[in-house]
Amino acid sequence: MAISVNAHITGTVWKITVQLGDSVSEGQTVAILESMKMEMPVESPGAGKVSAILAKEGQPIEEGAPILELTP
């Protein structure tokens, strides 16, 4: 079952710091959101491999929207 990494705040996807197929650890920064001129890191809720990147850099994103998916 895939682990969804979601935006924790409404803003813009400023940077995605991982690529498809990368292995990530729990707590690793996988993306950076920009909201109200502040950069907010998005951390992985668990360890896994990046199986899908669902958002694009520069894209507006709502709180709770998926950014990427991991497979354990």
C-alpha cells in the first residue's frame, strides 16, 4: 500500500527534492512549499521508495493535497 505525502499548508510547490525511484527515510525533506513568502519543508511520514510524483514545481497546492507517493 502506498504512503501519500501531502501538503500541510496551502501554497505553491517551490521545489521537489526527490526523484522517481529515490529511496527516502522517515523525516527526510521531499519537497518545499512556499506560503506567504516563507519556505516550508515537507517531510516524509515514513521510509520508502518514490513511486509517483503528483505535483509539479510552481503549481499551487491546497492543504491536504498529495505531493507524491511512496511504496514501503
